[in-house]
Amino acid sequence: MNSQRFTAGPSSNDTAEPDSTADRTHLIFDVIIAGCGPTGAMLAAELRLHDVRVLVLEKGTEPASFVRIVGLHVRSLELMAMRGLLDRLLQHGRRRPAGGFFAAIPKPAPKGLDSAYAYLLGIPQPVIEQVLEEHAIGLGAQVRRGCAVTGLEQDDEGVTVELADGERLRSRYLVGCDGGRSTVRKLLGVGFPGEPSRAETLMGEMEVGVPQEEIAAKVAEIQKTHQRFWLRPFGEGIYSVLVPAAGVGDRAEKPTLKDFEQQLRAIAGTDFGVHSPRWMSRFGDATRLAERYRVGRVLLAGDAAHIHPPIGGQGLNLGVQDAFNLGWKLAAQIRGWAPETLLDTYQAERHPVAADVLDNTRAQTELLSTEPGPQAVRRLLTELMDFEEVNRHLIEKITAVGIRYDFGEGPDLLGRRLPDIDVKQGNLYGLLHRGRGLLLDRTERLAVGGWSDRVDHLADPAAELDVPCVLLRPDGHVAWIGDDQRDLDGRLSRWFGEPVG
């Protein structure tokens, strides 16, 4: 690869000591991550599980101060359990049934959802970010705030990253986790096709001045025709408020309490006495997907790779799951054992998942329209969701437990994530905290041999499996099913490279 230089046209605060072997203008890292939101922090932690030298650059000088409540869906809860983080998050969240997500159609959670974590966890976003950042730092990642990436240059050996204050840093790879307006994506010139916002919505958390019973009655009446509207109590007098904006404005300009009051009166005939906002924002229905997730040694993840309306609460979850998919693969590349095409499977697997999320949010957006046609479709879908199979399909789509990666011909379980089943050492996910592969062997005849430095082996004839043995990737997806050693060795080579010795 020829050297390629990209530049964009405030100050940097050192929060970590530089590598003792490098000077300030040319620090050496394995991976630099732009952005310390949930995606960037999760990726940093996943890389550190494999002793990859990681630097996270965050342009903000302080963590977000507003307390926005977000939801962790089933698949994300599973991933947190795989890394031993779920108990910490449960202390700060509130569980809700895993139903009623699709276009806010009020249907119960499907029975017997295939997960030990079949619920939604409502939790303040700053808590998620803090837990993940502390997890990454605890594993040895460096985080520097007040550092904005303004340029990059890559060659056959690595990437040079330029910061706003002129400092230049060197790494083997760069990952842009820097949001929907990603500087890294723009510097690369990666296309971001899709649709711009056609409508905007105001969202915030604030106190109200009327009784809850009066609010509930009014909201129920309005939601018969306006689905982009709610006032939901959080407790202690705080409500989540969602109301259509007057039009499409400048997203950089934050809404005011007066904007909320005016729009509430326009839709509901009352502003409900809203006051004392904790935070306020506006979001549009822009829907865009990066054409490529990788250009040489630079990759994209999270909102830098895809944006969509927050309907169904999928955005943060999608980004964290990107990081979980990418982390072990990028680490394998850096540690020298990755098969030739392993890193390319990141885009091959995650790009279609994002495309599907964009499509389901497009569909949900249409179902929220007040026009007669979309309302008729909404009524029809509401009837169809009374069928358990339809309701289950849509919930599995929203919560990402229905994802199946294409690993070739084989049983339906191949390519899917394995639930947290009981094993003789407790629970399956408790064995995945180190981010390694796992052979779960009911035959007690197989071995991981020369892959034991990358893959653990549990011989357990009583494991709750309907198949003889499974090989799990570090992200919990089933990479192989069978009972033949030679066949297993082939799959170990495919996902974990050449054996040692």
C-alpha cells in the first residue's frame, strides 16, 4: 500500500503516560481508537483481553453529564455476561419485559425467548460508558480526553494520526468509533449513502406539573393517532418526554424548554407544566450506512459506520455488538495468528446486520406516520403480531438474538450465538470472560491440540446441548458442530489460524 495522507481542517490533555520507548511526537501503539463512547470503550477492552496496546482518543474533555436512559437488549446483555460485566450494570438499571419494541406496538414479550437474559435493561447511558471505560482501563487501555483527530496517514506498516494540537501518534491500526459525524470516516472519504432527515423529534427528561393519572389518560388518547409522542414516568417526578418537532432544523442547535412547551401544546393542547429539564435533544430519521467498514489499516464501528432513527432502541446495542465482533479479530491480526481473511469477516458479518437494522427502522418509521395508509398497515401488523411466531420474529430481530452469520452449510445452530446454558463448571458464559474460543465437548474424545493458547476445552457429557460438540468463537457464535477430530481441526484453522508446535 502506498502512503496515504488525509487531513481535516482543542487542546490535548495527557491522561496516560507515553510508552517509555517512544517520544511524544511518535508514540507507538497497536491500535488507536477515536471515540470513547460505548463502542470505543468496549472495543478497547476486547483488545486488551489479548494484550494489545490500545490508546483511546476522546475529543470531549469530560464524560457526558446528562442522564439519558437507554435500553440494553437481550443480545447485549448476553455479551456483558460473557465478560463478567452484567452484575455491575444490573445494580444501576431497571428490568422491563422484552416486548412492545417494534414500532411501539403494545404486544407482550414472546414466551420462552431463547436466552437467560430475556428482558430489557433500562439504564443511564453515562453508567454504561463509565462501566465500560473503567473495564477497559482496568485491563490496561490508555484513555486520553480533549484529543480531537484531525488527520491520518497510512502505509504498509501502520497509521499516523494527527491531533488538533499538531501532535502525531503512530499505531498499527486505527478504528473510528467517533459517532455519526465521524471525522475518521470523512477523512477516509468513505461513502455514507442513505436518506437525510425528513422529520425530527424532541426528546428529553424533565419534571411535570400535573398528576400522573391525567398525563396517562391524555397520552393514551393522543397515541391513537400520534405514535411519536409519550410522557413516561421514571420516578421521583421525572418523565421521559417525546414529541414531534416543528420541522427539520439545525441538529447542532439544542432545543429549549420553550420548544417542548410549544410542541406539547400543539399536539396535546397542554404543556403538562414541564419544567426543570435534566437534558434535552433532538433527533432526526436520517438513515445511512457506510459503504465500507475497512480501508487498509483503518476501520469503522458503531455510529461512525451506520446511523438510523432510535426506534426500537437498537443504536447503542448495534455499536457494542460491532465492537464485540471486531475486537478478537483485530487482536488476532496483531498477535500474528489470524487466518488471512479473518479481519475481512468483520465487514462481511456486521454490514448486513446494520443493513437489516436500517431496514427495520425504516419500516417502523413508516408505521409511526399519521397518514391513513401507514395507519392501516399498522393496524394489520398489530393483528398479525397476535400470532406468537410473528411477535417472536420481530422481537428477535430488534434484540439481535435472531442473528445468524453465514458459516456455510450446516445445522441451523451453526452461525448463531449459543445461549448461556448450564455446564459442569456453572454457566457457559462464565467460561468466556477471557475472550478466548471454547470447545464444548460432550463426547470427551476431542482436543484443541496446538490451538490451546487461543481456545479452551471443556469436556462435559452432561452439557445442555442437542449436538455432540460445538466450537465457539470468542463472541459466542457457534463456528462448528460435530464429533470428528479432523473436521474440528479444519474449523480451528479457519477461525484460529495455524496450530503451534
